[in-house]
Amino acid sequence: MPEQAQDLIDPAAEQDIQAHRLAQIRRRLADAGCEAIVLFDPVNIRYATGTRNMQVWTMHNICRYAVVFADAAPVLFELPSSAHLARGYVDDIRPALTTDFMAVGGRTQEMGRRWAQSMLSLLAEQGLASGRLAIDRADLVLVQQAERCRLQLVEGQAIMERARAIKSPLEVDALRRSLATCEQSVAAMRDRLEPGMRESDALAMLIDGSIQRGGEYPETRLLTTGPRTNPWFQETSQRVIENGDLLAFDTDMIGPLGFYNDISRSWVVGDRRPDDRQRRLYELAYAQMTHNTELLRVGIGFLEYSDRAYQLPDDCLPNRYADVAHGCGMGVEYPFIWYREDEEWGAYDGVFEENMVVCIECYVGELGGHEGVKLEQPVWLSADGPVVLSDYPFELDYL
């Protein structure tokens, strides 16, 4: 039987992970000079409280939130009908107010005002008279009513991204265990995959394997074959897979305990060996992966890393991936390392820190070419150097 989520980590270790996460948020609140933050992003809520509730649905329906204090226990505002899900995780659970038009129609401004007033009352309960509250993401109605009620909302997404970026040793171990369920799902999919199946069949097997092993949901549909592997970011289709096709995928699955299982692999489907063109693509992608993994270390700057990253050939550079690397934990996280060619779209500097987990992203496809190769692996920045967290093999015989 596949390994289940409850088998992955000792409950005491899960409590220690949650204590680390809460401490991380409080540390970043102190750094930002904030006394409290309200969280609407369901991933941030889970990070702060350990609770989950219809994670995908609540990403586009604003109906639950949590407030984390620098010096007091968190308060979770939950859907009244499902407050029982949070018992045992949070002591103080209260009914949530929503301004979502679907739920309250023309009463959005009224509900926004009530929300702002409730936040002021909550701050007063804790003896916080400044009326200043960090927020990770904001609905326009909430912002408007907060201003009218003199509740000062300040940007808080940076607080959460910086908090989530630094993992505890137990968190790294739990992420490694979660990734193992992903690798098992990939292996099971590969064992069953054969020419004549559709891309959607392969993706269904991959997701099914993850769910059976305690996973939760996929964030993307990035599994393609043959000519649909170039350019990248084409979503899974009903295309029938042919013998000798390159298959490429990015798992992008939320695994057990909410960890982001993010690996990419590519291989030739069927009984044919890779041809010279496929070998070249794979060799370039693997060289990019190897170089950029070895380059990663504590203390190197983001822009310096980008400058020194593997240089793609001119015929492959136009089809480059969206980033060189990105943080990984409960999703794609800070930092996000841009190609220097794309720096106008938001490239920023910073420093890689000990106990970050970073996914090395590699994609090679010639401009106008037939196929492409996608590879990716998560790497832990330990005190002793980079440690690859995924054990799923590469196609070394293609090199």
C-alpha cells in the first residue's frame, strides 16, 4: 500500500514544525516593526496555523483569515460551518466575515466595514492601540473600509515570504519525505506509460499516485509530449503519445502536509533510443542543472547567481524558462531568481541564506525546434553546502 500522510512525520515533530513557523512569523513581524498580521492567502494561513480548508476554493473565495500577533496566540476566523476542522490546531476560532460578492451581494461595503471594525476591536483586545495591521493580500473593499475606519493596513506579503523561506531541520526532513511520495508516483506513472496513451492519461496517473500517497492537489497541468514540449508552458492535452516522443513534465503537486513536491524530468517514451537531437537537448539541460546546483551556496547574491548561471546557447535562449531558480516550501516561494535578460520584469537582489530550499529550473528547447527538455530539482542550502532533496534519477545514459 502507498505510504500515507500520517506515516510521514511524528505528530510531535509536526508540532515542532508549527512552533518554528510561528516563531519565524513573529521574528519577521519584529523586523518590520509590526505587532500583528492578518492572513488571507490559504497557504499562509496553513503555514501560520497548520489548518486547511478547501485550499483551492478559498484561493478565489475570500472567506477565512487568521491574525498572528507578535506577542499573543493566533486567532483564526473560519467559515462557521467548518470551524471544527481547526480544533486542536488553534484555540481561538471565531466566525469569519466575507466581502465576496457571491456570498453577500450588495452588502459588500457593509461587511467590509464590519470587518475593519472587528480588526480594530481585536487589536484593542490585545492592548494594541496603533490601529496598524499588516496584511498579506487585500480585497479592494477591505482597503476602502479600513481607511474609513482608520485601520492602517500595511504590506505584509514580504513578512510571510521571508518567514517561509527559512526551514527548520524537521521541516526539511518532512519536505524530503513528501518528495519521496512524489517520486514514487512518477515511477508508478512511468511503469504504466506506453505509446498510444494520451497526455491526459499520463497526468491522471501521476495525480492519482500522489493522492493515494497522501498528496492533495496539483497546481499546474504541465505534462506534454513530442512537439508540445517546445515551447514550454503548454498544458496537458488529449494528444496521443507516439513511440520515440520526448515526454516532459513539472510535477507542481501539493503533497502530504501541504509541502510543494516540485520536480521535473524528461525521457523518451517507448522502445526507441533518443536520437541525436534529443540527446543534445538533454545534455544541455543536464549541464545547466549540474552547473547551477553546484553554484548555489549560502552567501551568494541573487543577481550574482544569475550572472554566473549556466549560459544557454543562442538558439535556445529565446525559449528559456521563466526563472533560473525559486524558493520552495509550501509552494513557489521567495526568492525568485530571474534570468538577467528578463530583469526589467522585476529582478531583485538579496542573499541566499542557510536553510533555504531552492528549486533549480532548467528548460532547453531550440527556437522553432521540435521538442524540449525540462529538468528541475529542489536543493537545501545546508551549512555544509547544497544538498539535493530528490532522489529520482536522471537519464544519464542519454549523455
